[in-house]
Amino acid sequence: MMWPATPRCGRAGLEAALPIFADRAMSKPLYYLEDLHVGQRFKSGTHTLDAAQIKAFAAQYDPQPFHMDEKAAESTSLFKGLAASGWHTAAITMRLMVDGGLPLAGGIIGSGGELSWPVPTRAGDILQVENEVLEITPSRSRPDRGRVIVLARTTNQRGETVQTLRAKLIMPRRSSP
């Protein structure tokens, strides 16, 4: 899957992005706090990663040799070959979630979390995210929202987990109780 260019930040960029997000929101039902239950799962589409994407992301955001050069990467004892930056895997995970892998009303708004990369992401990997609702807590002080804890597992085509994210999310309620 290749995505269209994302508009730049700022008011003009935000206005240009709104139709893109509106189209995504209309394609699946959106869930509010009271629509969720513990154990509920959501699966994303997929994204195929290639070496050019790995190197381009690394050149801009994480310019370390094992993300940018195959020969240099082969000499590292940890990766033994070109590996995507963990932040690249995290960015792809977020995009897959936004594109329908976690259809939450109000968007995916984080308030903290824990992130790990147990296995390197490689060129040729086909990534997919499965999100599981772990906890749901209505806010006592703000009746219009609550907190949801979600475990997002990003896996490759071999079923290996390349990233886990335990995210604390702020969720709107349909209406105040």
C-alpha cells in the first residue's frame, strides 16, 4: 500500500487534510467509549515495506548506518542486515491504525504508553496491526470522556511481532451520563 503525500502542518495543511480524514471516517463505523468492551479486537490493513522506504525514513529521522546502508548493517552484531528504524515501524503502525485498524470516534489520542520492538522490521516485510482493548475507564471528573488501554501488536507476514504498543487513549463518550 502506498499512501498519498501528507499535507504540511499549519492551517492550510490541516484544511487540506480534512477531506482525507473525513473519507476514512466514513468508511467504517466509529466507536465511542460505550461501544467498546474488554477483549474487543480490531485488525488493520497491510503495508509492504521496501529498502527504499527504510533508507528514506532513516535519512530524514534516524540516520544510523544499519538503517541506511546494507553493507554497514551486515557488520552490526545486533541486526546483521538492513533494519527499519523502530520509529519507522511506529509511524507505519500509527498510519495503519488511523486508516481503519482502530476506528475510534474523535481520533486516536494518546496520553502515554509503553513501546517495544522485539524483532527488527526488514525490507519485504508486510506489516499488519491487531489492536485489543484491555481496559475501559470512564472519567470521574470529565463525564464527556474516558480512558481506554489498548495493546497494539504489529506483526510481519511470518507472524513475528515486530512491535508492541500498550497505549493509554482518551476516548469521547456519546453523551454525558
